[in-house]
Amino acid sequence: MTPRDEELERFRAQTAEVDAGAKDRVWRRLAVSTAPEARRSWFGPALILTGCAAAIVALVSAVARPAAFETRGAQFVARGHAEVRAAAPGQLMVTRGTLAVSAWGDRVTVQAGAHTIVASSAVFGLKVAAESITVEVRRGVVLVDGAEVTRRWPAGARALEFDELEVAAGATANSGAADPASTTMPAERSSVGGNDLAPAVRSGELGAAIGGAASGASNGAAAAQLAGAATAAVGGAASRSGASNGATAAQLSGAANAVVGGVVVPSGGLNDETAAQLAVAANEAVGGAARRSGGSHGATAAQPAVAATAAVGGAASPSGASNGATAAQLSGAANAVVGGVVVPPGGLNDETAAQLAVAANEAVGGAARRSGGPHGATAAQPAVAASKAVGGAARPSGGLNDETAAQLAVAASKAVGGAARPSRGSNGSTQLAGVASATVGGTSGAPNGATAQRLIETGAAKATAGAVGASNGATAAQPAETSNATGDRAVSRAGAWNGAPPRHGAISKTGIDLRETARVGPDAASATVGGVVTQASGEAAPRNAKMGVGSVAGTRTPSGADGRAANGAAATETAGISNAPSPDATRGATQSGVASGATHLTAPQPAAGVLNGGLSRDATVTPPIASRDATGNVVTGSSPPVARAESFGSCEGGTARSASKSEPAALTNALREEAALLQRGEYELRTLRDAAASLGTLQRAASKFPRGSLQQEVALTELEALRDLERWPELITAVEAFARRYPHSERLDEVRALGAFAAKQR
Amino acid sequence: MLLSLALSPAMTPSSDASVLLEACRQGDSAAWKRLYDVHFEFAHRTARRLGVSPGDVEDVVHEAFTVAWRKLADFHTGRFSTWFYQIISHEVTAYLRKKRVRAFFTGRWADETDHEVSSAEGSVAARHSLSQVEQVLAKLSSKKREVFVLFELEGLPHEQIAEMVGCPPQTVRTRLHSARRDFEAIARKRGVWP
């Protein structure tokens, strides 16, 4: 027998053996399985049918999923997968799907099935199914069928089942910000709902808040004065449906050292010294969204945050184009971050948006989105010198003209927490807070004519530095100079200034200058006039708006050898302060545009520094003694010249030059390149809809400038690109990385929400 | 159903296959039991030799008897053993197909037989022997394997094998020749024997 046969025989024998109990076990099983065929008869087909049905449902749902969309209205942006159509301006109709809505208007309506959703400056998620809707409020006020929803709305719930939801006390279906009277205010605050100045002025002292919504038109020194000396917050939503003139919205928080916490949405036009002045001198933050629908030009948006030490936390979104030194100047010298989203749908021209964060020490944390094409020195400059953040989204939708929105946050030491949305452009000069040190206790806002003077007079009683903003005509110099003067004199100066050469433009190129200025300024004090350099004309641009408490802020040296401006019309906003103004000096200032004491700027004692329309506010005014030097120029004698041309830089040929300039040049180049990459990434993402290309560009920006000022912005845009690409695992990783790197980002909640969404998708 | 069937006193152990089958068709549970007793070992042995692992053989046999009872009404001519073998072969084929699919997804294609054998057999020698022959048989095609098993292990003649597998006797010879050749080659390749 061969080995093969042996193996086969062994195998045959072993397989022939049957386990003793196997036979019985199998028989029992056969007996028990009485009707296996019956079970099979329906179970198998049922299982198959169930599987097929599930597959069909999944396929149909995948195919029938609404296409991704993004739509923008006048006051909202909606994005998601839903069947949506715009019913009317400010109104959206959603048939089904899921979308996220960011509404910055005071009353954005979304019709979802049979339910009406009204949002006031809110961000919320909305899922519309066949029989129910789900609303998840991220921020702001959202009313569903009249009831405020503060947490997730249970699926299937109807309007009458709102008992289980948290409904804000006092909230009504049609409240929102439109009607200040219906707005529930904290008991400890007083609200200013109307246009009457008197109550506002009465509440203008410390501790008063403009908590409500000013829906009416404000005239002149109206709303501004309301909060003139307020130390609290403009917590509500200031929405003017009409046009505001003069020093309006700007003045609202002009001298407030608190927060403009609400939403300032003037739907009408703002003229000179308005919106820009809003946050000027604010000691806190521009936390909300500053959105200008009008066009700005000149030294506008850029100036807002100049010198701000905190953040412009909100979203500044001018929808129009800003020219000159606009958006850039917003945070010009701010040591905060432009943390939010800067989305000017219109075009920004030279040195605008870029200047936004110029001088920012940290980052432009948000997403700078400009739908228009910025050119020149643009986005790069925004964050320069800012040490913190312009936390919100700066979206200039319209154009702002001269020294407007930019000046919003000038000198603000913190943030204007609310949303400033001037819908129209403002012109004129702003510089409201130009010199606010700590507390901008007085009136800020660029007053025009008599307003300024009145403010000054009022401020004098409180030792306020007087005119806070650079007013047209009577500029900064006036307040200080005429702290004891009369209104008439101030007015006359204003007239003189009107005849002065244009003061705009220089700033446009002065992103760096601003930064320098800002940097130099702080030497003197905590209060810095962030360098709202709004004057540009070659002739005289002084700008060194820096001041601190007790320091003479403005320093401007005329280029002329004799200490006078080369041309008589040169800008001279020197901060000459005289207790007893000399008629000559006054005349000089009036006629030639050169302020007395132009050669040597002396600061009076603590505070009262005036520069460029800026001034230190909380000034304990110690009247300086003016005297004349050998050349006949007026110098103040009692206090040493704190701000000298040497310290702030001289203005040769009218160009504002401050301090060193070499370092900023390199910095600006890098920043510009970084901003260019960011902008390209955003353009690819939002305009070309090429998320993959955008991601590549943004990653290049991140790798090339790992510590760049715009990295937070880059990171945020990367998240959007990953979202569009539906690369959920990478998105989750990126979200985690973002949270680790920017634990205090104002966008962190949104980013985390995006991460949660990605987790669900995955 | 089966348990409810009444035992027919007419059934006797001496009844031939046709009578037994007819009794089964009539629902005679005793006839079912007798038929089961007669063919269980054949079914068990065949299933094992065609490649069913010891742990699964009872399941395959159970399925084969279940099918036979359900379709017994369709059987009228020929040998029951031949017809029943076809059922067993079909069930074994289905079992091996499932096993291959399962092995494909679990990645245990090569070793599964070893593990199953080792769990079923006690002695190392027996496990070695079973694994060697089974592994070689597993490498044969199904048609060659059944011809080889029926001839080499069951000892059936070509004609009966032809009847069972449903092909001419000459085809059985051809398959058997090819199966032997393949069996030798695979065994040498795997070093089962020199």
C-alpha cells in the first residue's frame, strides 16, 4: 500500500466515523423544525424587500437633496442645502432643506413652511422638513411665530407648543429692534428710544446706556450726545431708518468708554462725522458688525480702530467701495485683532481694507472678504499694529467718504461691541475719538460748527478735552485752543477750515505711517490717538495723532522754515492750547490754517491734547499758559512740550511721517503678500467656486507665513474650503487645530459648530 | 408536523425502499425515522468527504434531509440514494461557496480548515492526516472532487457514480483520471507524501 493509499484509507476510516450523538441531534432538529419552508417563504423575500426599500430611500434622498446654495440679501447671508427663493428684500422663503442664516439686519424674515422666522442680527441654523422645522440659534434674537427661541426647536413642534421653549420675557412677536418701546431693557439701565435730545443728554452722564433701539432719525448732535458721556454701553440696536445728519451715530458712543454692544444700523444716510465717529474714542470694542452700505472714500474705515487697544469685535461690512484710507484705517493703530470677517462686497481702492489691520499686533482673525477688487495697498495693511482684534466682520457694502467709518474706532481703547452699520456714506472728517485716552468721557463725535463748540463748552465744565473729533472746519485744534473760548470763535475757525486744502488722501498711503504713529503714540500714554491721519494733501499733513493722557497729542510741524505752513492753507491742527488764546494765534489759525504754536506743540497738562482733531478726553484740564517764542509762535509755557516734532516725526512736505519707517516697510511687504494670498484664496473660493484651488492657495499662505497676521483669517477660510470640498475628516482636524491655536477667537463658536456639522456629515 | 404524524402499524422494517418512501409521502413518521436512520450515515460521511468540516457537517446534513422531505413528493423514479446524494452535493456546494465568501472577507482562506479540524479532532495525528487529505481535496474542482470521493472513498462503480452526478460513465472515468492526476500533483506540491 502506497503512502497515498494509506492516507486515503485513514481519511476514509475517520470520515466514516459518526459522532454518537450526531444522529439524535440532527433528528431532533428535524423534528422541531416543523415548517421550515413556511418560515422561509416570507422571511427571505421580506428581508430582501426591506433591503431594497432602504437602498431606494437612501438613493432617493441622496439624489433629491437640495443643491448647495449661497444667497445674499441686503441684510442676510444664507448658505446650505435647501430649496430657497427670495420673496422680497430682506425676506427668504425656504421650502425644504437645511441652511444657516447670518442676518445683520434688525428684521430679516425667513418664511419656512407655515412658520415665520424673524431674526435680528442673528446667526441661526434652520432645517425645514415636510412637517416640521428645526431652528438652532447660535447668536442674536430669533423669533419663530413671534416667540423667541433660545435653544433648539424640537422637531415637529408647532407654534402653540412653545411652552417648553425658553421665551424671553417681554419679547413679542414683532419686537426685535424696530420698536424701542417694546424692547425689554434691564431695569438698571435707562433706554433712550426716541429722538428727543433732552432725555438723552440727561442720561448722557456716566452709567447711562442707550440700551434700546433708536429707530427714528436723529438730527445733529442728537443720538451722539445721548451717549456722550456715557460710561456704559450702547447695548441695543440703534437703527435709524431715516437719515442722520451731522454728528449722529458717530456721536452715539463718541465719548463712551463702554461698548456699543448693540447693532447700529442706520438705514438712511449719514453725513459728515457720523458713522465713523461711532466708536471713536470708545474705550472698549467695536464688537459688533460695522457695516456700511454706502461708499466711503478718503480716510474712512481704516481709521476706526486706529489706536484702539482692544478689538473691533464685530463685523464691519461696508457694502460699497471705500477709497483712500478707509477700511484700512479702521484698525490702523489698534493693537487688537481684526478678528471678524471683512467683507466689502464693493470695491475698495487703494490703501483701504488693507489698512484695516495695519498696525495690528496680532491678527486679522476673521475673514476678510471683499467682493470687489481691492487694489493698491489693501488687505495687507489691515492688521498692522493692531494688538488685538477687529473681531467681527468688516463689510463695507457701500462707500464711505472722507474720514468716516475708518475713524470709528480711532483711539478706541477697547471695542465697540455692537454692530455699526451706516448704510450710507459719510463724508467730512471724523476723528471722533482721536485722542481718547482711557475714558472718553466727553463728547466725541465730530461736531459741526456750533455743535462742536457746544460740546466743548460742555466739556470744559468737566475738563473735557472738548471737540473730540476732527470736525470739518474747526478741527481738533479748536477744541483745545478754545477750551475757554466762545462758540463764535469756534465757528469762525470752522469756516476757515472749510477753506483749507483737502485733507484727504495722504492717509491712503500711510498704512505704515499709521502704524508708526500708533507705535509712537503709546509712549505718551495709554491713550493714543491712533493716528487718524486723515489729512493728506501734500501740504500739511500732520497727523501724529497720538496722545496720551496729559500729553499733547498732535504734533505737526509746518514745513515752512519760518515755522509756518508752506502754504497758508496748510493744515495745522496743532494742539496748541492756550488758556488765554491770543487773537493773533486765533487769526492765524483762522486764516492761514496754521494753528498758533505750530512749530512747537506743547501739551498742556494732563490731557487736553489735541491733535488732528483728536484730543485727550478725560482731561483734567490744567490750563496751560500760552506764550510766544522768539519767532512769534505761540507756545504754551506751563508744561513742557510733550509732543514734539522729533518725537512724533515731522511732516515734510505735508506728509505725515512719524518715527522710523524701515521696519514697517518690510513688515508691510510681507503682510501684503500674505494678504494677497488670502485674497486670492477667497476669490477662488467664493467667486470662482474652486474650493480645491482655494485650499491650495490658503495652505501656501499658511506655510509661507506661519506666524502671519492674517493666519486666523487664513485658517477660517481654509475651513470653508474644506467644507465646500466636503472633506469632513480633514475639516474636523482643522477645526480642532483652530481651537487649539485660537482658543479665544470670537469665531470659535462658529468654528466648533462647523466641526460638529462635519462630524455629523462624516 | 412531523411529530404529529401517527405511526402507521403497516410499516415494517422489511418494507423495501419504495414502500418506505410511499409511507413517507403519506406522512408516516415512523417511515421518516426509518428513512433517516438508513441514510444518515451516508449523508454524514459524504458531506465530510466532500469537504464539510466536522463542525458544520451536522448543519449540512440537517439541511439535506430537510430538502429531501420537502421535495420527496417530486421523487418518483430511480434510486433514492442517488437522488439524495444530489441533494447532499448541492448542499455541500452551497456550504463551500459560503465558506469561500466568508474566508474572502475574513482573510482566513488558507488556515480555516486547519483551525476547524483542530477544534474537532483530538489527536495531533488525526488532525494532521485529516488536514492533509482534506486540504488536497479542497484544491480539486468540485466535479473532480465528487468523482474522486465517490470512487476512491465510497467505492462506488462508475455507472452508479455517473448516475449520481448526472453524467455519462465515460465522463466519470475522464474526471476520475484527471482528479487522480491533480490529487497527486497537489499532494506532492504540498509535501503530503513523497
